[in-house]
Amino acid sequence: MSAAEIDGFADRIRHHRGGMISAWIGIPDATLTNHLAQEAFDAIVLDMQHGMWDMPSAANAVAQVRLAGKPALARIPVGDFASASRLLDAGASGIIAPMINSVEDAQAFVKTTKYPPLGERSWGPSLALNHTGLSADDYLKNANALTVAIAMIETRAALEAIDGILGVAGIDGIFIGPSDLSIALSNGDQVAPNAAEIDGAMQHAVSRCRAHDKFACAFAGDGERAGELLKFGFDLVIAGAETAQLRSGARRAINAARRIASGS
């Protein structure tokens, strides 16, 4: 895939929606990231909120993902909008910001991820220029369209403010965090990302995205749940974290070996 095709990710998710599946990686290893990028994922997300990535390792992983012909996204730590700008400078195709609970939060997020007139992103995209092959002038003119700012909706306040958040110019789409949303909606009683109440909230979120002509993304714990969310109308879903996939694969191999060895 060429740089132009990788950087067409933003146009694809905005205008040619549906059916996209992304990897989700918290282990800060660029080689592991490159291996997963060889699979049929449409994108790779680096989780810097709960994963162990730092900026140098994340920038290296972005390069590995692009080398494999895929767009790289990153979920930043809560409120770490400075890292959002730096990750875009490193060539990330999009930023997922957790705990965007209000219009004001959304505006602060846009301020650091979009150049004027939408935001106030500071200039310094040296690696992004290398990856895209664009001149400085062309990058400046096109960066707001080539990258996406994705607000996480994962609290009661965010769900109530969803129309306002989606109405902020420069917010390209939302990402539902169903585990945190289930904790919020149950007042801390349970982590139940697949509960019926969460299904209703997620379907409501998709409908609001459609009303605002913006895209919807969500985390799913495994491939089966990811398929259900695609049926709900989500444009991009996570089919489980790499740690769960790694351990699941290990269990399958161990169980197969013991089954065959025992003759059962």
C-alpha cells in the first residue's frame, strides 16, 4: 500500500463507512506491532492510556505500521493533548482521546489536533512529512483532512453531551468505551460491556453520529462481539486487545497438544 493509500484512511472512514476492524496494542514493542500489521486489519491502534507505550516507542511503532501498509492510530492518556500533536507529527493517522465528557473537552482536543482555522496545532510534522511524501505547504493545507480526531464517549456525562460533542467542528467521530460506560451507567456496580443497557446506549450513539454525519467506533472484547457491533452500524471496531489474542492463541496450542498427546 502506498503512502497515499494509507493517508486515504481518513477519507475512507468519513465517507465510505462500515466493516473496518482494527488491532489494539498496549505492549510497547514495534516488532509485535509490525507482525499484527501483516494481518488483515484495516488499522492498528496503539493504546497509550492503559498500555505501556512512551513517545519514542510509539513513534517507532507508527513507522512500523506504515511500513506494513496500514494506518496507525493512537489512544492518548487522559487529557494528554500535547502527545496528540506529537503523535500526528510522527505520522499517526488519527488520535483517540479518552474521557471527552463535554463540548469544552472536545474543543480542547481539537485545538491541539487541527491546524487553523479549526484548531491551534503547532507546526513540526517532520516525520509526517517523511511518511506522506508531502511538501510542507501541501501537508499544512491537507493535514486536517488527512487525520482524524476521535472523542471517546465512556461516561454518563459524555453520553448526555453527545450531540454537543459531535457538533464541535474538528471532531471527526467518536469511540465508545463500553467497559467504562457500563461502570458509569451502573454507578460503579459492574463491568458489563456486553449488557443490554450498553447495547442500547451504543445504538443510540450510532444514530447520533449518523444525524451529525460523523463516524462511530467501538471496542469489542473479541471477534464475535466485534461482528455484533458492526451489525449495529459502527464504522470501525476493535476485535480484542493483543494480550487477549496472544493468550487465547497460546491456550489453543496448549490444549491441542495435550488433547492429541492423550489420544482424547
